[in-house]
Amino acid sequence: MRSSFTPPRQVKIGDAAAFAGSTPRAIRHYHEIGLLPEPERGGDDRRRYGYEDMIRLLWIRKMADAGIALDDIRVAFAGGTTGTASADAAGGEGIAGILERLEETLAEQEAELRRQRTAVQRMRTEGSRMGLLSDVVTERLKSLPEGSLRQADLDSLLVTERIFGPLGAAVQATRFVVLATHPTLREDSDRIDAAEEALDDSVAVDDPRVAQVAAERHAFESALQAVIEESGLDEDDDDLFDAWDSLHPSTADLSSGRREADSMSVCEAAGKMPYDFSPARLRCMELAEELSAQDSPATQDTA
């Protein structure tokens, strides 16, 4: 028995959109940009779509779903949709060239998504703040007891890594390893940090407290370095430099102007990273550096 159903010869825009998996608004846009020719209109002045229109809509939908831009789809239609590399007069690029370019773009996006997923997994595994640091930095901190690192420690490492790259931050991590495992040194560090913060804008640069705090900072840094050497962590730093040298020979020099594509020089960072230091505190830092320079072997040799 023959079916009594007779398919329509033409359909309205709503039916065309539903069949193609699109929307009437999208189809109207296709008309506006010249991607889909205007169809015939019925007696009610509404668009009517036939078989060839539906084929073109399906092509547009499939190509758009694959990530091809509408402008590129229009170029592809102008140059032929047979998959050949024939060029059209407007753009000089056929469908094969468009697909090749799209595949390259998708490969780049895929690599970026893998990088982002790896970063998210690191933050979940290491903790949201620890996971922001590079592997070489977190490796130096993994042996520490949970909760022994402060948020300020991780923030400082994040800034250092931005300026000096992973190697610089990994070396600085040695400092926080010692502070996390030596409560007395941590207390001294907190005390001197507070004394430096007290050197605000109300303190003159020649105030005796400036020199006093600088001497305390110098004494603390000397004690910290002594613990680093006694514990053998300085040898770990040497091994880290050697390993980094072999893997990244062009970026191992921390004094170079740019260690890697995403890092910046100290001079660049000085003008971009804000620190709310008063003149008195800056002078204190200068005095502490001068005391350290006096203790250096080179200074002692020339004395």
C-alpha cells in the first residue's frame, strides 16, 4: 500500500532551521552576509526553502560545527565544495587550504588545552597556590610538613619566578625550606620583618633605627646562610644549577636580561611590580646590602 504522505516542495524558515539544526536568526544572518542566497518568497512574502537550499544549510551547519569560520565557508562555496584546492577570485584559497589552516589552528588549541589541563591538575594535586609554581620549584618544597609554608612565602616565590624564572624561584625556595624547619629563625625573621615595616613614611632616613634594623637584617641573613650551608642545602642549589644548565643552557644565567620568553629583567620588573616601601625602609635595605658586601670574600681580599 502506497503512503499517502507527500513531502513538501518548499518549507518555511522555521522548518528549514529545525531540519538543519540551526535557528531562523542564524539563517537570516547567512542571507545578510551572502553565505546563503535569498530563496523564493511565497504569496505571504515569507521565504520558502527548497531541496538545494536545505543541502546548502546542511553544509553550512556541518562546516561551522567543525570550527570553520563563516567567511571561510563563503570562500569555500565560491571556490567549489569538492575538496579540491582550487582558488576563488576573492581570497585565493580553496577549501583544502582552509581546512589545512583550520587543522593547524585546532592543533594549537589542543596543545593549549593540554597545558591548561595540566596546570589545573597540578593545582588540585599540589594545592591551589603551590600548584601555580613550576615543577622545579615545588620539588624543593615537597618534603616540608603540611602547613609549614605561609601564603606570603608562596606569593614571594610566585613573584620571583615571574622575574627570574623557575631556576631563580627554586633557589629562593631554599630560604623558605629553612624557615619552615627552624622555628627560631622564623621568629627572628618575623621580628625583623615587623621592624622593617615600622620604618614607614614617618621615619626619617637618618633615624638611628634605620641603621639598627639594617644591622639586624644583616645578622639574620648571615645566620640563615650558615644554616643553609650546615644543612647542605647550598650543595643542593649547586646540583640544581648543574641540572638546569644541561637542560636549559641558554637560560641558566640569572643575571641575563631575559631568561625565558615569559620572564623579565630586574630593571623591567622594578618599574612594574609595586612595593610600598618608604624612603627609610629603602635606605635600610641599602645599608644591609652594604654590610653584606663588606663580608664578601672579594671585599675581604682587597681590604
